[in-house]
Amino acid sequence: MKLKIAVTDACIFIDLYDLGLVASFFKLEIEIHTTSSVYFELYAEQQQVLKAYQSVDRLIIHNLKEENFLQIHSASYPKSLSETDKSVLHIANKLGACVLSSDKTVRNWAKNKDIEYHGMIWIFDRLIEADILTKKEAATKLKELIATNFIFQNNQSLVTEIQKRLKLWT
């Protein structure tokens, strides 16, 4: 695996938590970063799980300072991005890292700025590749994700990609 550093947004952590895959995710050989803005968007029980990974240096949470906010506000971010989204993109850009997000606006902005980006399907691929999940386990979890997350039900390109994966994995 070439990717070494990733900045993760809230939707990824929420999906991983809901699927019971947080521990599996942190077994990947990726240096995981996020921002305090993302952390504070999560429920207390989700924060508690992530805090455990922060305490063993598997998760780095960035607390943005005034200079970061000045840089963010002087950048040409679209109004459709939340302040939290901007913090993720800013840190990813600063670190030369990949963005992990299922948010279309975040992914489009990353694409336009030549920042590598991936989502849950990519994470499933990495979990299989690293022998953390079997193809059958990944297929089961992906079906669970589809059933519980409307983003994965209404996007035709995602639906097509998911169908390809499910054929490969089952």
C-alpha cells in the first residue's frame, strides 16, 4: 500500500463506528489524522472510541490555531463546504495527505485541487488487501452500509461501483 497519511472526516468515522469497523480501520498501515472540529461533531461514545486510538498514537487530532483559520479564510473554498470540511481539507493539503470522505462536495474540492481522496469502498478494498476482513465479511458490511446510509443508495456511480465489489466479493 502506497498511501501513508490520511485525514479523515466525520462521515467516515460515523460509518466505521456504525459498522463496528473502527478497530479494523486502525489496523491498516495508514497514519490517521483528523481535526478537533471533526472530533466534536461526533457523539460522546464515538469520541470515546477514537480517544483510545489517540492515546496510543494511532490517531492524530489537529487543533487548528489562528494562523490555520486565517489560511482557511484566505483560500477559495466554496460556500457549500462547512468549516469542519475546510479544516479537513486544509490539514490534508498542509500534510500532503489523502482525504478520506464520503461527502461529495469535499471529494470534488479535493479532486479540483489535485488532493488524493477516497471513501468507504476504498477502505473496504484496503481491509481485504491487508487480510483484516475476508471478502465475505466485507460484502456483508458493505450491504449493511447500503441499508443504513442513504448516500450509498441514491448515487448511481456509487451503486455501480458497489455492485462490482459485491460480485467480486461473493
